[in-house]
Amino acid sequence: MAEQLGELLDVAAPAVTVEQARALARDHFGLDVTVRPLTGERDRNFHLTDIRRRGYVLKVVHPAEDRAVTDFQSSALLHVAAVDPGLATPRVIRPRGSHFGDVAWRVAGEPDRRVRCLTFLEGRPLHLTERSPAQRRNLGAFLARLDLALAGFRHPAENHDLLWDLKQADRVRGLLADIPDAERRALPERALDRFSAHVLPVLPDLRAQVVHNDFNPHNVLAGATDDDRIAGVIDFGDMVRAPLIQDLATACAYQVSPEGHPLQGVAEMAAAFHAVCPILPRELAVLPELIATRLALTIAISSWRAARHPDNAEYILRNQGAAWTGLKRLDELSREDAINWLGAEIAKG
């Protein structure tokens, strides 16, 4: 099942040239721009700059992606912009003469693809910045605000199948076979065991809504000169309807402290989230295990994909080192100690 759901990840999208991207921007969005390729996990992405130095991102969507899912992503961004106009998220540039957020592109001999254009957010990716408690608090508050903006949003494609959907993490067990060291492989296997035992049974009782689902340091931007300021969030390609606490857990997985208490950074982020969007007791009870599960998911999927795409392994494995370190640290905590310690720290504010 995981292999089938990985089609978007495992099959490379057809190439798109800079000249083709420039023509798509001009013909469909009325933009006269210079073009620079960007990296991406499954889509072909380009940074566009017009004569006024305004930036855009052109996304040529992977042909395996359902048209409804593409509309889901555009519609969510339009919803967030309407509900919270001051929140720094990309804005949808509609194709000329269309009410939709994307347009079809047909090339002879290739599968049809959808093309989207978004505003480009200025800032520095968080993984290039200096981490601090203030940054983590600002992250938590920003994510809570984003989740509140998405809370009332519904779409027919919100329940689409996604390999990165944390609530269905147990499906990736088979992907761990690409980790040859049995002792090393046992670490993510234990995290998935705890997920099955303690999280799966209570999932139906948790608050659910559409969530960003990928609030990682490559998708969050800091201010140009201020590492603590959050300048925006990008890449809504992994959105899905899921438990609200899944969004926080995904974000917190990148905040496990390498020194001191493993959950110190997590607590700083979660406390700020809680101040804007209160965490319920039943959500807190699964938060540490969901964080560990996200790390196991990262290890499983990236190991599997890197083995199949060695030419893109550097990009695919960019978060794996921290995932192994974080998961090992969390594995040393008992379930009760993790919940109690995190709860006490969140209560302090």
C-alpha cells in the first residue's frame, strides 16, 4: 500500500525547461519574467522575477497528482488569505480569464499537467538560521494562527491518500526494509509500535481539520535580518484533513533538543501554540508519540526514496540526520514521563 501511495514521490516528473516555464508564465498568467529553477520533491518549480522585482513561484504539478488535490491546495490558500489577510502565506495568482487557481498544460507525447502560480515570500529558510527559544515561541504562535485560519475550511479532496499523512503512519513499516542494520532499524520500528498501541485507538476522538502537515524548517521563512521573526510559511503540498495535534507534532519533530531535556524545544513551541490555540488533554496525551512517529516516518520514506533516486539523495535525505538523533533521544523517555514533563512545561506558558 505504501508503495502505491508513493507514486508521486517515486516517479520523477517530466522535465520542464526554463524557456517553457517562461512561456507558461507569459501565456497563462500575463507575467514577463526571468526564470530560475527551484528544487522540489515532486513538482517542477521555478522562481520568477518581473521587471519590478516582484517574485513568484511557478509550479508545474506532477502528472500523477489528482486534479482535485491541486484545487484543494489552491482553494486552501485562497481561504487563508480571506480569513486572515495578514498571515504570511503565498497568494494564488489566477490564470488569465479563469476563476480557478490552476490551468492545464498539454505537451504532445507527455501526460497532461496542471500549472499554478503563487507569490514568492521573501525570507530565509529556517534551517539556515540560528535556533532560539524566541524563534520556537514565534513558530508555535504562527502555526496556531494558521490552524485557526484553516479550521473552517472544507474541500472534497481533503481526505486524499498521502504517504506523509501521520495518522496513517503504520503503512510505512515495509519501507524500513531499506535500512540494512537491524539494530538501527529497530528504533523507528519501536516508534511505530507505540503509535499503533497508544495513538491509533484514540484517533477518532481527536479534533480534526485541514492542516498544513509539513511545517518543517525548509518550509518556514525567517526575517531577512531577524532569525526570531517568522516571515511566512510555504509549500502546502502535503495538506490533508487530520487531527489538529498532528500539525503541531509534525512541526515539533524538528525541535527535539540535541542537548538537555529532549522535549525542551518542543515545550517552547507547544506552549506558544497552546496560548493561541489551547491543546486539549487528550491531544497532549498523544503528542510525544506523534512527534516520534513523524521522525520514524521521515526515516522510512527518505531511506526508501533515496535508495531509488540516488541522483536526488542529498535533497531527499536533508532531514534524516536530525530525525535519527531526535528519535534516539525520545526513545530514552518513558511514555508517562514524556507526557507529564511536557504537560508541566506547557502549563507554565
